[in-house]
Amino acid sequence: MGKMLIEGADAVIALSGDGEITLRGHGCNDSQSVPYGWREHAFGGDCVYALQRAAAALRGEGPLENTATDYLVNIAIEEAL
């Protein structure tokens, strides 16, 4: 999994794709994990979470939020407009 690196004058901080934050001082080979409190909240309407749930459902790992039959009503409304 890739990491985003931010290099500063004295250290490098890294953020991994799974949310882990590490800090490595210049001249050091070892990184230390930076603990932080995770707060579950709906950033941006939780769009990324919803997309992940939909992808999991398509893999058979949970229910779909809506079915094609349910969505046909939306299409009918759109066409009527």
C-alpha cells in the first residue's frame, strides 16, 4: 500500500492508505507510529464509505443499498421531468 510522504527540515511524516501515521527523523532508519484518536464522522457525506460498501456488495460481501428495480422509479421521474 502506498504512502504519502511529507518531508520537513527535521523529519519525514508518512500517511499510509489505511490511515497509519509514522514519523522518521532525518538520519534514522526506523519509523515510529504516531498514535491518534480516530473519530468516526461523515466527512463529505461519507461518500468514500458508501462507495466501499457498494463495492463490497458487488463482491457478495453484503447487501446492495438499492436494487436496479428500485432505481427504475428514479429514471421514470427523471424522464417525466
